[in-house]
Amino acid sequence: MKLIIQIPCFNEEHALPDTLRDLPREIPGIDAVEWLVIDDGSTDRTVEVARAGGVDHVVRLTNNRGLAAGFQAGLDACLKLGADVIVNTDADNQYVGGDIPKLLAPILEGRADMVIGDRETDRIEHFSPVKKLLQRWGSAVVRRASDTRVADTTSGFRAYNREAALQIQVVSKFTYTLESIIQAGKMLVAVDHVPISTNPKTRESRLFPSTAAYVRRNGVSIFRIYALYEPLRLFLAAAMFTAAIGAVIWARFFWFVIQGDSGGHVQSLILGSTLFIVAVQFVALGVVGDILAGSRVLQQRILERVRRVELHLGVEPSHYEPGARPTGHEPTTGAQAGRATGKTEDREALKL
Ligand SMILES: Nc1nc2c(ncn2[C@@H]2O[C@H](COP(=O)(O)OP(=O)(O)O)[C@@H](O)[C@H]2O)c(=O)[nH]1
Ligand SMILES: [Mg+2]
């Protein structure tokens, strides 16, 4: 069984050495532990530092595409390099490398496909009260949309088995953490979580320069995810809210009519009608969104199968560079990539 630990990095030359020093090279129950750094167009010496620190594989994106894109490129490369299990951790040494076996346990025991490290954020001292509140509220929304019980939905310390990695395909630009949980909840991926510890803060968050940015970006992400994955629920709720206000305004109008006072209240009639039209439009949006969400699930299933075919054919990972140590698993030719069993004639037939 092969584990690849992947680390998304953007300009991490200072923090990366400590993070790498903390990572395990051997774990009971795992035959090979390899490290992969995703360099997302860093302008500093991240890649050199990664190689000096003994990283086995590098995925080097040419320009900065954001954490979610980097994470997805990493998952894809890990699968093609033959990983049976993939752990994601952050470059700022926030998570404790020694906790990786805890993350792996539910997967190795066959109880889960995806495991999320729970930082127990209420106990983290450097999280402001607003951040804690949003974390709690955002996590509750994600749990509801995903039908899972994940406590710390924004944690970047996670483990995935091959099945989970094959099924997850994040489209958000900014954050993969919330969307991947919702996808997992909707696909055939069993999600579990385990408590983990964190190291003291080493630097300010790059993803969220301020609490206001944290609130804004996570708020927008949660709204988008809800609109993408639960459009009917979201828009029907909006429709009911608008229609309820419209009904109150109409009731007021008819009250006056019954009292014999029919003059001067036309505004209420117009406003009530407008709100009712808006409510109907919300319902229409919900129905259209629901149809789109259905076809999205089908597309995702197709994509999952395309990935399986790619692995079978031994298609090489994109933007791949070997790291410091030769592992014997570098995908020098497609057919050698990872555990690929693809036949040369298949590849030739498809002109890959
Ligand atoms: N691929 C990619 N990774 C990034 C980017 N910005 C930050 N990261 C990585 O995302 C991880 C988390 O970033 P961090 O600043 O610690 O944010 P935090 O999760 O709020 O603590 C680190 O490994 C960063 O190197 C980016 O633009 N692209
Ligand atoms: Mg961090």
C-alpha cells in the first residue's frame, strides 16, 4: 500500500522546511510513504527548498491558479503515481505530521473513504470569536447540505483513499474544503473525522488576510455551493420568504377593502403582486437549478469513469517533475505510471 502526502504551496520557502521535517517516512501498515509538493506558480524558491527537503514528486503549475485548482492537480497526480491513500496537509506546519496515522486509521480499517482532521476549533486560541462563530455556522450548513457529520469542515488535514480521490472533482476556484465534503456526501464516499492537534501559529493565513475577508469569502463559497448542489431547497426557501411578505401586504389591503375603505391602498396591492411575481421567479430558478444539478451528477459520474480509463491507460500527470529521491515510480512513459496496467496497443489505438 502506497501513501502520498501532498502539500499545496504558494511561496512557502520559509515554512516548508519545518513542515517537511515533521512528516513521517514510515507508517505501520503502509509499504511506501512518498511526498508531493504542488507549486502553484510560486515566485520564490519553494521548489528548490522542497527538493532539498527530500520531496519525491513535484507538480509545478506555471502560474498561480488558487488553492482549489492546486489541490485538484495534486489529487490527479497522486492517483497517476499509484497512490492507494493520499493525505493532504498545509505547508505552514499548522498540522502535526505525527497525526497522519490517526487520519489513516479509519481508511485502513475499511470504515471510511475520506477522513477529515478535526482541529476542535473552539479550543484554538488564535481564532477570533467571529471566526469561531462563522466556522460553527458554516460547518452546520455544510453538514446539512452534505448529510455528513464533519465537525471542522474547513480543515486542510485530510486523508482520501483511491475511491474518494477518483470521485471528487472540485470546481470552486478558491476553496476545495467545503465543496469536497458536499461532493463526498452526494457520491459513494464514506466520510469520517478524527480529532487531531495543531502546532502553534507560524504566520498569518495567506488565504484570509483578515476576519472580514474570511467572512466574505466563506460566505460567498457557502452560498455558491448551496446554489450549485441544493438549488431547489435554497430557492424554494427564498420563494416562501418573499411570498410570505407579499401575503401579509395583500392581507392588509383586503382588510381595508372589507372595512369598506377601498381607496388609497393600491400601493399595497402592487407591492404584494410584485413580491408574488418575484416568488414565482425564485421557484423557477429552483426548478432550473435542480435540473442542472441532476445533469451535473451525471457529468461527474462520466468524469470519474474517464479518470479510471486514464489510469488504466497510464496517462501521465500534468505539470509533473520528479523530486529529490528516485522512487522508481516516475511516470517516464505513460505505461509505467504508477500502478497503471494499460496496454501499449490501447494507448496507440487512442493516440494518447
Ligand atoms: N495552490 C495554492 N496553495 C495556496 C495558495 N495560497 C495558499 N496556499 C496554500 O494553502 C495552504 C493553507 O494556507 P494558509 O495561508 O496556511 O491558510 P489557512 O488555511 O487559513 O491557515 C498552505 O499550504 C498554502 O501554501 C494558492 O494561491 N495556491
Ligand atoms: Mg495555515
